[in-house]
Amino acid sequence: MFDQHMICEKTVTNVAENGAAIGFSFGARLPYYRGLGLSMVEDVAVTLDGEAIPRDAVRLTLRGRTWTLDEMENEHGDRWNFGEIATVTVLRDGGLSAGVHKLELAERMRISYLPFVPTTRCVKTVSLAA
């Protein structure tokens, strides 16, 4: 697996709506070498500075389309390809403060020929300029 390449640390940015930060986003890769249908990505868990982000606050965007994690469970027509960078958006009032943060990403995948459900993890130190 390619766990260490899951978080694209230079892509971290705040997300604004009507001039106010409503969250932050970052680029993420799927660590599985074949890519997967979105319904087979069971979870995209984000932890920031030791605080787990609620599942309902996470969104995934690929090729201009955005899903909640619950919506991904029923997405059978689209896939996340190997090496493709998706945007993970975390809805969080105020976004991300300037400075250094510990960002963790865990992706749980359902792979047909594996007798277990792998969860891959990546931890990166990221920074956001003031």
C-alpha cells in the first residue's frame, strides 16, 4: 500500500463561503494500487491535532463532483483511481488556524479478494500561512 502518499500536504487551504471560512480542504490519494469504486471506500476519517472530525463533516470531491461519506456508500457509477488526487473538505466553523497542525487521514476500503477490511493511515505535519 502507499499509505505515506495519501495526504498531499502542500494542498491544505481554508474553504470560504460568503467571505467566511466554513472549513478546510486538502488533496488526498487512495493508497490502493488498482483504484476502487466509491461505494467500496467505506470511510475517510480525518483527525486534526488529535481531535477526530465527525463523519458528517467530511466531503470528498473528484472531477468536480462532491459526495458526503454516506452518499459514497451508494455511488456505484464512479470510482477513485490510483494516483488521482481527490479533495477532502472538512466543514468546520472558522476553518483552520494559521500555523502548524497534525493532520491524520484513515481510509477504510472493501476489497473483494481480501478476507479483511484494510484501513490505511497517513499522518502529516501541515502548515497554513497567515
